Amino acid sequence: MDRKALNLIGLAYRARAVVTGEEVVLRSVRAGHASLVIISEDASANTKKKFTDKCSHYKIPCFTAGTRQALGQAVGKEERVVMGVEDSGFAEKLKSLLE
């Protein structure tokens, strides 16, 4: 994952457009608030399957990118395994950077 994407995640987090944590992201996906989901590359197979299945069911783009340390550092927290971007503008820009 490149530095631009990590910086944009940090900016979106400070703008309160990013939610982190499995349960919170799942709630956001189910409620239709999430516009993009990012899963760390070192997440467990069960976690990856759970979120890719949910995202495909709700038609939300889902990317596997970065390590849990890199994602956590981007938002100024400890390790983060999964993140949901709730703002469509940030989600579109991140999508273009991650593809």
C-alpha cells in the first residue's frame, strides 16, 4: 500500500469518515453507510472471508491492502485489521489509489 493511500486514510479518519474494528465495520456495512472496506493483508482467513462475503452481498467495494501495523499507524492507533470508509468522496479516491 503506497504512502498516498495511507495519508488519505489518516485524513479521512480525522474527518470522522472512517470506522475501525470488526463489529463496527460490520454494522456500517449492514446499515449501508460504508462505501469501501479495507482488510489488512495479514488478517485471518476467516475475517477475510466474512468481510468479502458481506461486501459482495451488499455490493460494497472491498480491498485487501497493507499490514495491520500500517493501517493502525495511518489512523494513529494500534493495529487495525479492518476499516470502513463511510464518505463516498474519500472512498472513490481511495478506490482509485488501491486499484
